[in-house]
Amino acid sequence: MQTQHLFSSADIPTVAAIEHAAAIIRRGGLVAFPTETVYGLGANGLDALAVRKIFAAKQRPSTDPLILHVAHWSQFAKVADLRGVETIVATLAAAFMPGALTLVLPKLACVPADVTANGPSVAVRVPAHPVALALIEASGTPIAAPSANLFSRPSPTTAQLVLDDLDGRIDAVLDAGSTRIGVESTILNLCQLPTLLRPGGVALEAIEAVIGEVLLPNEAVLSADHAQPAPGMLLKHYSPRARMLLLADDANVESIAQQFRHERLGLLLPSASMARVQSLAAVRFDLGHTAETMAAGLFKGMRELDQAGCTHILTHQLPPNGLGRAINDRLYRAAEGRVITGPAS
Ligand code: TXA
Ligand code: MG
């Protein structure tokens, strides 16, 4: 299959490109498109055959459910049962939608089992990107979309990174430049007491300021037998090919870097930490000065250092608040749960 590369302005969606992409969605095809978090791989979310193509293109296990993207939160009621949660959904929508917040709600029968991995709930969100919203509107259907990468690879933040994984496997990519946030949406389960399933683009603190305490997955497991972390949240995820050397904090950046200086070492560090290993021979990807710039560069950095042939990528965690929580989660998975805490041995 030849993958079409369609271009749109990011702010004012290009009508011809949107119409072309929407026609592909309506006839059951696959279109990768930008959201404010990462690029998604979209299909008609009410068409089981179209949804199955997503799993095939990504080589994603069918046990990992998909998010339905709609243009306004009032459309949640078309795919989810809002009885008993109307108030909390309206409160969250007023504060964060459109935006990087996904809600897990009891599903309605019209949602194909392929979308929800046969489960009783459905994940929904309203992306804050003019191109994504225009595509959903023009398609006239909820769009099911996981991140547009091959399974377990870092999520793509540009159309070129989508093509690096999926060229020839999907009908089209709608290119509107880099995504703003760079990590995926925050996922909140409302089928039980509000529970964080995945930290992401909207900070936990901001959500708690609006709805009060949110349970973390292990707390939820303690408080309700049936509670589970999000399916598909596997430990090995978002992985570059190189081995990640994830430090708990920036204390040992110099000593670990020294220890691995004979490897082809990639440095994926905030500017301040990078400055401390200036003299070392290594491939560098500077993540900038703030949690926002780090999130925006994180996945691109992993992929670029891979492409530069690095065998090891050195990075460190951030204080676990705000976007730092989502960044640490992605780094932890990329490192397959191995965190270097002590001084270099
Ligand atoms: O920012 C994002 O959320 C991006 C953009 C494209 O919208 N999408 C994204 O999708 O990250 P994906 O498929 O890579 O991650 C969605 C995750 C699944 O892996 C699963 O953990 C969780 O959402 N999920 C989906 N449906 C669920 C459900 N019914 N119950 C619990 N978790 C669910
Ligand atoms: Mg993904």
C-alpha cells in the first residue's frame, strides 16, 4: 500500500487535505493525524473491520483497547453510559476539554468489542488540535486512535516519525508539524472512584484541584478488588532500541557517563545536566530547561539517538509532580523498570 502524505496548516486546517483524509476514514481506511499530545492512527471507531486494521498495521495485541476521539464532550453520550457520572464528567469537561484528558466510562452497545478489547468500558477524549477536530467533524464519526507507532515503540510527535514506523502500512498521514505536548493524554477511570490509569498531558494536581482526590492504581487495587491498571500498560513500552540508563536523579550523571564512555553513548538530558558532561564524547539530545520542553522532546530524542546508532541512552528522572509524573512514567517503561539509584559502582 502506498501511504499518502497530506499536508495541513496546524492552526487553520487545510480543507482539501481534511476532506481527503475524512473520505479515507469514512470508507474504512487508516489515517494518521496530529493531536496536541502525539500523532494518532485513526479509523472509524464504530466500524469493527476498520478498527481491526489499526491492530494489524501497528502489530498491536488485540487485548490493548483504543481511545475514541470525538469533537465535543457532549458526544460522549453516544458511546458511553453517563448515568451517575454526569456531574463529574461535566466538571472535568469544563476544566480540561478539549485537552489531554481521557475518561474511561461504561460503554454502550454500539461500540465494537474490538475498540474496547472485549471489555465493558470505553476510553473517550476530545483532542485540542484544530486538525484533529476538523478531521473528526468531517468524518462524521468517533475516531478510534492509538498512538501512530509500531507496538512498543516511542509515540511519534511528527509525521516523519509516523512514516518511519508505518510507511506502506496505512492509507495516509495528515502532516501538520510537531505536536505541542509530546506525551500522551492522562487517563482517568470513572467506572469506579476516580483512578489515574496513566499520567499524561494534564497534571494530576490540576485534576485533583477540580474533583478532589484521585486514586493511584495500587491504592485502587487496595480499595476495590476489581480495579486494575489500564490494560496494555505494559512495562516494556515506549522503548528505544538502545539500552536506557535511567538515573533516579541527576546526582550521578557524570560518574555513570564516565563509566559508559567506551560505549556509543547517547545523552538525553535537560540543559542543566547536559552542561555537566560537556567534555565527554557522546551523542547529545538536549531536552531544554522545563518539564514542557522535556515532554515535547522526549520521544523524538529516543528515536534520534537510536538512529545515531547509540547502544546506551543516559537520562534521569524529574521531581514527580506536574508533567514530571508523565515523563518519569515513560522513562521508567522505556528502561523496562530499571532505575539506577546508588552511586556508580
Ligand atoms: O494522547 C493520547 O492519548 C494518544 C492520542 C493519539 O490521542 N493516544 C494514545 O493511545 O496514547 P494509545 O492506544 O497509545 O494508549 C491508550 C491506552 C491503552 O494502552 C490503554 O492502556 C488505555 O488507553 N485504555 C484504552 N481504553 C481503555 C479502557 N476501556 N479501559 C482502560 N484503559 C483503556
Ligand atoms: Mg501508544
